[in-house]
Amino acid sequence: MVKAIEIIKVYGTTWCGDSRRARQFFEENKIEYTWIDIDRDQDAGKYVESVNNGYRSVPTILFPDGSLLVEPSLFQLKSKMGIS
């Protein structure tokens, strides 16, 4: 079971275009989130691997309801956040 969180957590890397795009989406839409660079945080990297069958797939986004989006498109992010 996923532990309840209060804020969106974006696990990514600085060099990944999809990670940058997800951060930009949250910033442009003024949605609060926590950025976690898995290249700098080993535990975060292990978490990402644990929820992605051993792969370091980024961005991996954890929502307060416990759901995850992995490498989401802008459409998927908008849909999840209720933005049209």
C-alpha cells in the first residue's frame, strides 16, 4: 500500500526532457509539487525502480491519492489535474 502524501511528488532527472516538461506543466498551472532528482537521491532512485519493474522511468509522478503517472503526456497530466 502506498503511504498517503499531501503534495504531488515528481521524481525525475535534470537531463530528461519529459521531466522538464512535467515540471513546466505544474509551474505554468501553479500546481504545488515537490521535485526529487533521482540522480542526487539514491533512495528516490530505488523507489522509482521499485514502482517501475526495475526501470528508472522518469518522470514518475506520485499523487496524493496514491496514484502514479509514469512518463505522462501533457494530455494525461491535464486529464489527471482536471484541466481542459
